[in-house]
Amino acid sequence: MPDFAIARALHVLAVVLWIGGVGMVTTVLLPSIRRSYPPARRFTVFHDLEARFARQARVTTVLAGASGFYMAWRMQAWDRFASADFWWMHAMVLTWCIFTLMLFVLEPLFLERLLARRAAASPEATYRLVERLHWGLLTLGLVTVAGAVAGSHGVDLFAW
Ligand code: HEM
């Protein structure tokens, strides 16, 4: 079954780059910009620096989704979605859907412009909103990673 092992390896590599990047942005980039720039400059600086990561995240999201669906198809694991014991499968799909929606639909269509306009009017509140949004996404990503690693090795993290 080398194809399954390859899909799993690609899945984990994509997740490492993607969620690791979200961790870097949330815990290093955003606080550094907060400390180094006045409120009026923060959003623009963040937006410029994060653009490169957003491009990477689009690639890794597609790779994680494709390899994930391939594994699910190979295992014919669809019945897992009918059971709450496999909450971590739901969490993976939910996390993936949220990021896909943000990166491919909401951001390019209007979120980016909306935030830029809001940042011009109230920079402090907008920057705080961006920070909170990233903490929320990072928490979801990390809980999903922990649940999926334990779950795919037969252990439910929350069943103690
Ligand atoms: C459409 C989205 C996704 C699908 C269909 C999917 C599907 C899968 C499947 C079928 C497995 C193997 C489960 C098993 O061996 O029993 C798996 C493993 C895993 N997935 Fe996903 N996944 C998706 C997205 C994600 C996301 C967004 C994350 C992280 C935030 C993630 C993290 C992981 C991890 C860490 C493993 C365990 C790897 C291991 O320890 O071997 N997946 N995924």
C-alpha cells in the first residue's frame, strides 16, 4: 500500500507547513508588528508580510484536502462521518472548509478590502480583530492535529 503511505506523508507535510505557518503568524508576526509599528501602520505591514504565506497556504490547503480525500476514499471511511466518536474526522473537514472559504472565496472577494477599510477607520480595533481571528484559527488547527494524530492511532483524546 505505498500509495496510502505516500498520501499520508503528503497530508502530514502539507498540514505541518500550513498549521505551522498559522502558528508563526499568530505567535510571532502579529505580536512583533504590534510592538514595532503604530496602530495606523500595523494592518498594511501585516498584510504585505502575510501575502506570501497566504499564497503558500493556498497550495498546502489544496494538497491537504486532496491527500485527505484520497485516504478517506481508499479506506472507504465515509461511515466515520456518521459517528461522533470520529469527531476528529469532522474537525479536519471543518478546519479545511473554513480555511478554503477564507483563502479562496472571502479574502479575494471582499474580506481583504473590508478589513483594509475598517483598519483605516479604526486601526486598533481592526488589528485586535485580526489577532483574535488568528488565535481562533490556530486553536482549531491545533486541536484538529492533536485529535487526528491520536484518533488515527485508535485513541480518542476526549474519551478519558
Ligand atoms: C478535507 C479535509 C481532510 C480530509 C478528508 C482528511 C482525511 C484524513 C484521513 C482519511 C486521515 C487518515 C485517518 C486514519 O488513518 O485513520 C487523516 C489523517 C490526518 N489528518 Fe486529515 N483530512 C483533512 C484535513 C486535515 C486538516 C485540516 C488537518 C489539520 C489541521 C489534518 C490533519 C491530519 C493529521 C495530523 C492526520 C494523522 C496523520 C497520522 O498521524 O498518521 N487533516 N486525514
